[in-house]
Amino acid sequence: MNCAITAFEKCWYLSPPWGQQMPSLEVHLSEKVYLTTNHTFGYCYGVQWEQDKWVYAIAVERSISYVTKREIIGTGRLQSTYLRKPAFVLGDRVMLRFDSHATKQRLVLGIVLVNNAWFYVVEVISPTLVQPLAAPVRFPLVGETDLIRVCM
């Protein structure tokens, strides 16, 4: 029975939530965007798959707005930055260095810039029907040093 659970978990973690083909992004990381909701410009500093759609983290002055593609218009202009590109891309298969579960492989479901460092959204805990009050975060931000690329 334990082997069947492990096999099910592996299939769960490695099945893209968006289906066969990943939907294209509306804007790129570091792209200048126009927010239609508050009529201002900002920069895209993150994107993650959430509730069957891409959610973008847009930095405007000193705050972050989380919006969908219907709330932004890309300008095509990327902000010049001294940061290197993220080590992983959306949909990459990675292994967690710290995970104690039998199934360590996961998919990168998001990329976010925090304090000039790239972090990645991966699903760490399987979904449950009833969430306990003190449940750990299911989709934490994981640093680059905690991930290993899986070659296929």
C-alpha cells in the first residue's frame, strides 16, 4: 500500500496543473507593465500558477500588487538590471534537497524576486480534504540552493 501511495504522490507532483501545454505568459519578468485597475505603471517581479491561472506580482513604488492577465498590459520594455536570470524556468522538473518525503521531484510553478534573489514556488505538501488549522504552507518559496535540476 505504501508503494502505491508513493507512486500516486510522484504522479501528483509531476503532473502540470495547467494540463498538457503550459499557457503563455502575458508579460515577462522585469517587464514594465501598465495596471489597468489603478492606472499606473510597475514592473513584473514574479509569476505563479494559482487557481488555474497565472498570477503576476507587480511592484509599484513600494508595494506589490497581485494581478491576473486581465488587469495588466505589457509594454515590451524590460527593466535593465544587474541581476542574473533565474536558474530555473516555469515547468522545470527539480528535486528538493531538504524534503524528507519519498518523492522529492517537483515542478517549478512560480518564480518570484525577493530582496534581489530569485525564489521558486514548488508544491511541498499534497492536498488534503480537510486542512488543519496549523497546516504548513503547501506552496512555499524555495531558494535556488535548495533545488537541483532534474535532467530528463
